[in-house]
Amino acid sequence: MLRYILLAVGLIVLCLLVWNIGLSNIYEAGSKLGPAALLAVLIPSVIMYVIEAYGWKLVLGPSASAVPFWRLLTIRTAGEVVNMTTPTAYLGGEPLKVYLLKQYHVPITEGAASVVIAKTTLTIAEVFYILVGIVIGLFILGTGGSAGQTITAAIVSVAVLVCSIGGFVFVQQRGLFSSMLSMVKKLGLRIRVLETQEEHLRSIDQTILSFYQYHREAFALSTGVCLFGWLAESLEVFVILACLGDTASPWSVISIGALAALIKGGTCFIPGSLGAQDAGNLLLLQAFGYSDVTGITFALLRRFRELVWIVIGLVCLAMVGRQGLSEAHRSESPS
């Protein structure tokens, strides 16, 4: 029920923003964009998806060679559509990725471990990207006025993120799922699904621990690769502003892209971050000296990109789902 309330509030906020700035003004700015410009807006996100899929492949382990890269990209895209459309802190699609990997005979233990590790490298790269963006923002905007308050809030948020990711890695090394099981037992709760899968969960923990012990280079390489994926966010900022007829320095687009990523992550409890992400992007662009019209058009163009990827993700989900049903049918058919 709460998610529907948050979704409704977010939609109202977005409508109020558009109404306040003026639909005619937004239309005038958007009408300058042709099909070529809209296509250009999508290119950075394509780069990001490809790079992050490769970062996942680096930590997939022995089964990496069994999964063609374009299939891995399809599975990741299918999982991300669940992350984008459900209020699960961008985690709801991760179990789906593990399930879809089974089609390529990737053991659940390896698949689950790779998903956890890939999420870790992606998050570490994001935190580093945001830290760089905040430092650049401090130099560009200074520390006074509303811009300074925005940067201060961002610093506090990143401090929380750094502590969270540090704690997450620490827990993984002690046994992520084992710790969850221990906590559930201490609370006196009985979750049958966890109890029946306890052996598998401990096996996943062991696989994760083994990866951290013997594959540190792959972990570092995956983190570095994912950082380049996050930099594609900054490329998107540059492309959108250029299409709207505005200019921006390379340093500005890095800072805007990083802070926009922080805003999106901080509003993940709202379905699609609707309203909050858009208002945040508007305020962010205002802080960097852009007009209200540019800010809201920027936010709406990013929504356009998300909608395109939702459609692509649903197509990918249908493709891999159909393939999974075909595989299951063949396995059940008598030889």
C-alpha cells in the first residue's frame, strides 16, 4: 500500500513541477530535439549497460565462458527492468539474474555469488564516482548558499554510503547469508525458505569468500570497469545539455552526473524514484546555473531514456523467459 502512496505522491510532484515551469516552455525546449538527438541521448546508456555487463562477466567465475556475452547482457537488462520498476532498492532483479543464468548451466551457487560480487563492485565504483563528483562540485560551486548546502548534504549521504558498502563487504567476508540466518535465529523467527536452503546459502557464502581470497585482481578489474560505466552517466549529461543548446565543461558534467546518481540512489524506496529524482535533477541543474526549463527538460529526457530501457528490458525478459520454457520442455521430453 505504501508504495502506491509514494508512487501517487511522486506523480503529483512531477505534474506540479511541469505545471509550475510551464508546459509550453518545456514543449518549446523539447521541440528542438529531433529523432537524431533522441537517439544520441540513448547512446551513453547503451555504453553503460555493455560495460557493466562486462564487469559482471569478469566476476562470473569458471562458468563465464559458458555464457555468451550478448546473452549475459540480455539477462542483465531483463534483471534491471525489475530493479527499475519495483521499490526494492535496486535489488529485486538480482535473484532473477541468478535464475536466468541456470539456462546456461551455471550453478546457482556460482550465479548467486557472481551477482552479489558484481553488485558490490558496481556500488564501490559508484561511491568513488560520487566522491569525485562532490569534490569537483565543491571547487565549482563553493561552499556558500544553497549550493553549499546541497554539497554538504551530498557529503553526509556519501559518508553513509561508504560506511554501508564497507559494512557490506565485511559481512560478505564473514558470510553474508550465514549472518542473515544467524540473525533470524537470534530473533526467534522461523523462515522456512531460509531453513530449507541453509546448505545452499552457506555454499554461496563459501564461494564469495573464496573469490575474495583468490581473485582479487578480477575484483579490482571489475570495479575499474564499472567506474567507466558510471562515467557514461556524465557523457549522457553532456549529450542532453548539448542537445538542449547549452554548454558544460567536462568537470561540470562529471559532477552533475555523479550527484544525479546520488539523488537516484537516495530515492530508491520510491517506485521509479518518481517525482523525487525529477525534483532533485531540477534543483541540481539550477545549482549549476541552468534555467528551470533546462532542468526539468533534462529530467524528462532522462525519464525518456528510462522508459526506452524498460521496454527493452521487458523484451529481453520475454526472450530469456521463452528460452527458459523451451529448455525446460526439451529436458522433460522423452529422449
